[in-house]
Amino acid sequence: MLAMWLTTDPQANELLTRNSFALLLGMQLDQQIPMEKAFRGPYELARRMCEAGRCIRVDELSADLIAATPVADLVEVFRVKPALHRFPEAMAKRAHHLSVLLCDRYAGEAARLWEEADSGQRLLLRLHELPGFGDGKARIFLALLGKQRGVRPPGWREASKPFGEEGSTMSVADITDTQTLAMVREHKKATKQQAKQAQS
């Protein structure tokens, strides 16, 4: 398992590496905001929850903790300036929904979602069931698990195509340092440019 390198904050990266729920939540938040801000979000959320007296240490961030927090209170935590997301209310509700789902189906343990999947296709289907995880995001997260967390059920590369392809630099699944970050950004820039040209 590689150490996560998805933010410029070593403490945030450490939490993503050690805490499966934080990694899953960071992926959920990665929508219409810079990737680094999204993946730093779980650490900042945990820090704010501790300040509010709901936990003692940031590594206590869990689905149980978020699910037990009233939605209105969670929205206020997301809204504290600087807001955790461009759409703090909507994303706070989505994070709460994710947490409740994990508690109901996986006893609050995010890692069970992938550890108990017996195939790549089954894991992809489980990811599709999560709030905010469309097909692209589900495939990217599956690729991230396979490439950086060693989660490789049979057929995981096929299920995560094209993001699971070896040697690709298409998504957060491929970011492990400053060089790969630059390569992924260049790929996304080129993809957007191609999309614009196709529309014109």
C-alpha cells in the first residue's frame, strides 16, 4: 500500500493513507473544486469536529461519527469559512448520506465495501450505489484502490477501465508525486480542449 499523495498537506495525506473512510469521503468531495482541496477536506472536517467537541483526535473521523451528527450541525461545520466545498450544504448532506449508508450496510467500516467484494465488477457495482459516485468516479476510485491500496479482486483492471490501465496518467488514481500530478493535470487539460473542439 502506497502512502497517499493527494494534497500538499502531509497531515491530510497521512489521514488519507491510514483512514479508509477519509479516503472515500475525499473522493466524494472531489467534484467541481480543486482535487487538493477535496482530498484535504476529510482532515479539515475532522479538525473542525474535534474543535466542536465531537472527537478528540482527527484520526477518529469515521462514518459512525458523521452519521451520528445532526445534518444541520454538519452543514454548519462545512460552512465555516473557508467552506469545505463550493457547495457546502449539498456536500454536507451527501457526506451524511454516505456515512449512514456505510453504517447500515458495512457496520460503519468503509474498507469492508472493497475488502468483501469478490470481483472487480462487484466492487464497481457497490461503488455505484454510493451517493455522488457516478460511473466515472466509481471507476477512478476502483483504480485508485487497485493501484495504490493493493485492492485487486479478479477483473479489477477491466472494471476500472480506462483508469486502471497500467502506466496511465488520467486521474487521481495515478498521482503519487509532483511529476505524476503534473502529468494528470496535463491530460485533463488536453481532454477538456478536445471536448471544446468537438462542440465547436
